[in-house]
Amino acid sequence: MPANTAAAHRLGMGTHPATRLVSVSGARDMATPRDAERQAAAGGFFWLDLESLDGELLGQFGRSLRLGTSAIAGMAMGTERARQRPSLTAAGDIIQALVSAAGGLTPDAVPIPVRIVYTAEFLLTVHSAPCPALEEARHRYDELRDEGKADGPLVLFLVLNALAVSFEEQFLALDARLDEIQVELLTNSSRGSQAEVLAILRRLADAVQSLGWYTGDLDDVTAAGVAQLPGLGPGAQAHLDRHRQRVVRLTDAARDYREEAREALGQYSQNISGRQGEVINFLAVISAIFLPLSFITGYFGMNFDVLTVDLNTFWIFVLLGNLLPVASVVVAVVLFRRWVTHLGIPRILPTRRRAGQPPTGPETAAAGHPTQAP
């Protein structure tokens, strides 16, 4: 197809632009606006996917599909990376939606906004970056029978379900990472763990908010009557109900994972508070030990005759200058060992173990290192 090959060099300003047109008659990569116009004139439902195109070429595709000015402007908005509210609305003889797909498994992965335009004749999806969720939807589309590929509502909700499902894998990955962080917090309270939990918490909070908006639009569509929407009939109600249930389950899962992230953040705060309490206890023990010594040195440092004149024999010097300090040190060491054990201070002090001996204790056992019997 020489014409399509030449058009591939004129597509958009984005990275790796692509146009895909799929229908009952087959698939066509690097489709041109002329190809879309011919497919629309030939009749039969088709799906056109546009990736990383510039505004001028998007306008050409919109005019070839006889879309209005507002719909073409909405297509251009679908290529922006700015955060937008997810939506699903009907205007005239078309249904417009803005639904995001997961951009990756990490908390900082930016969602991929997908602009959707649906009519009784075609489904149009526009996005600015490669979207694995839409690739999965195309694989499922290829597995449909010819009557399924020609069923517009079925194809529409197939795409919507694929976009929603893309977040399930991300949420599962975030949940697994939260479990690992909670185990790490048993023995370590690093600032890196705190920053990671905060990033996960923000990602889940955004997901709950976005899914809540989208669920509200689905409720509005249901209340207005699915059969009254353009390109949808009474049979589309079952597709809408299943899609809404999937979105609601996804919202509930995001809320549960958000609570788990809050618990991990609370555990981090408790660890920091516990360590601060241990440090305060340690300083209190040191102060209590040196307080008697300070009292003794201060008492015998007073300039009284009974101390400077009367207590001036050799044995008094041996008693006060050697035996009493030694006894004070012994008492201080005994009290120090007892107090630090009673107050739980050894956890903040470095411990020594023989070379080759594995770490032991309840914390290391909880972290995945079983305690070995001697």
C-alpha cells in the first residue's frame, strides 16, 4: 500500500504516530483520512484508533468522519497529558468519553488519557502515547465473530472494560509493594519508605476520586435510559451494568489499598515515635547515673573547714579519692544495665554477634529470617 506508506511519514508531531482501522473486513495500519472516509461511506461498523497525531491531522480525520467542531476539539484535548476529569456524556448523535488507562505498575506512572467518540457507525479512540490496554482490546476484538465486530455497543464496552481492567494489575502491584514495606518497617524506618508510601497513597487517592467521578456519569447515563442514547439500544443495558459493576469493584479495591497505605504510614510514624521515646529514656538513664557523681564532687568541693582541714589524712584520701569513686562506678554500671534492659533501650544500641552467626530475634523472624536454635 504505497499511499499508506507515504502517509506514515506525514503523521503528526508526536513520537511513533500510528493510525489503525479495524472492521469486519480486516485491519489496516497507517490508515489515512481518505481510508476512514471510504470506510464510513461503505457502511458497517468500524473502529479507528489514532495515536500521537498532531492537531492538523486530527482535524482531517474528524472532517472525514463528518464530526462537528466540538467533537474535533475534544479529540485534540484527548492528546494532552494534563489531568482532566474522566467523563461519559451524550451530545447530539454521538457519545463522548474521556477515560484513562494505567501507564505502568509504579506509583509515579502517569495515566494515559484516551478520548472516545462513539456513533452508530464507528468508534474512535484518540491518545498521545502507546496504550497497552487498547492493544489488549484489539486482541479481544480480533477474537470476536463477525457479528460481534459489527455490534457497536459490544465493541464500545469492550474498550471501556479494557481501560478499566488496566488499573487492576497496577493496584495489585501497589498492594504487593505495601506488604513489603510493612515488613521492612518492622526493622527499619527509612525516609525512602516514607516517601514511597506517600507516593502510593497519593496515587490511590487520585484513583478513588477519578473512579468516583466516572461512576457518577455511569449512574446518570443509567438514569437517563441507555436505549435513548445514540448508537445504543435496549441490549446495551446489560453491557453498561457489567461495566459499572467492574468500575465499582475497582473503586472499592482502591479504597481498601488506600487504607492499607495509611496504615503503613501510621506504622512508620509509630516507629519514629518509639525510637524518640527510647532516646529520651537513654538520656534519662545517663542523667540519673551522673547525678550522684555530680552531687559527690560538688559536696566535697565545698570550702568548709571540716572538709579542707579535718579530713586531710592519708586514709581519708584513699577512701574519698579512690574507693568511693570506684564504688560509684560499680553501682552506676549495675544500675545502667538494669535500667536499659527494663526500659527497652538495647534496641537503639548496636549489638555484636560472632562472625557467621545469623541475626536472631522476633523482628528478624517477622522480616522473613527464621530464628535458628543454638
